[in-house]
Amino acid sequence: MSRTKIYEGKAKIIYATEDSEIVIADFKDDATAFNALKRGTIDGKGKINCQISQVLFQYLEQCGIATHLIDCPSLNQMRVKKVKILPLEVVVRNIAAGSLCQQTGLPLGTVLAQPLVEFYYKNDALGDPLLTHDRLLLLKLATSEQIDQLQELAKKCDRALCEFFSNCNLTLVDFKLEFGTDSNGQLLLADEISPDTCRLWDNLESDPQNRVMDKDRFRQDLGKVENAYEQVLERVLAQSNFRSK
């Protein structure tokens, strides 16, 4: 069926449906890093990330976290509630990696005493800057009430996802969340949760390169990107099936 495209981003195309409150998210195989300065393709990524996201959204719904997920009509398509995305990336860090190491000097792999919740402005032209609470209010990117709610939801997601991934023999190093509001103003977890948006380390590997199971393999030219994504999907599906028994 031909659909009307209403938006195309780096990782997904959004299509309208006959219901104005529902859209279809088509997951792409395109891969980008460093604010799209690096581009490529990861074969099968769209289908893999869509399936992983479906399982994790369903799991988080069971944990009391409202998401935009409705269902998945195909392996690379997700039917979701239409939301107005907040122009924020909510990042939760459990272990020092990536920009946290670059900006603070913390050694890679430093376990944080408690999860760190950060807010980044989704603006490629500005380089997605890290924002303080007061800057969020200054730019009117979120209300004070929404900021508090986002922090609590992020921490709740972190607790749930750390447990889930631990049962998959994966360590959730850090991850990015996006939220949006529906037509009733309800805040919903949106976008995706996948190796594109999470740093995941294999608990069965001690080698610092071989343990990487996420988009860092693409960012750092570590190779075997597709294989890492496929392994994450296999473990996530296995854990989901185990939980459903």
C-alpha cells in the first residue's frame, strides 16, 4: 500500500496512516555517526532494531512506562501513536564511556556511583549540546514539571533495562531515550531502544574491542557490526521468550 511520507530522519521514515493519531515508523539500514559526518549501511539493521525495540517497549510497558508502541505490521515497521517529539535526547550513563570520558577525563569503564541523567539539545547545527536545567527552561524545550518527569522516567527505564540486559549477558553502559507528547498531552517514551541508541558490552568477553555490541563498532571501525547486532537480537528474543513462559 502506498503511504504518504511525512518525515525522514537518519534512521527512520515516518508515514501517515488513515488514522491521524497513528503513524508507521519504517526502520532503515542507514547508519550515521558524529552528527552524520560518518555515513554507511548496516545490512539488516532496520529489521533488527525494530524487533529489539518492540520487545523492549513491551517489556517497559509491563514495568509501568507508557510508550508509543502499538504493534509491528512487519519486521522493519512499527505502528506507533503519533507524538510531538521533545527536541531532547535524554541520556542515562551507568559506566563512563564516549563523550563522558572525553569531557571529564574519567577512564573508560569507570562505574558510576549512581546513574547520571543528562539532557542534550537535538540540534545538529549546534552539535547537540549538553544543556543544564536552567538552559532547558531558558530555551523552553521542556517545562520544569516535564524535566522532573523525564528524569524519573529515565531512571525507571534504566533500572528495568539494566536487569533485562543483564539476563542477556549484556552490560548496559549508557543509552539515549526520546520522548514525545500525544494529542492528550501525555508524555510517552518514543523513537527506539536498540544497539543504535545503547552502549552494550558482552559479559562473556573480556577483550575491550570484542565486547562491544553496539554502534561503537561502526563508529570505531571495529568490524563485525552486523554480527554484533544479530547477537543482541538473538539474546533479547531468547530473554523475551524465557520471560513469557
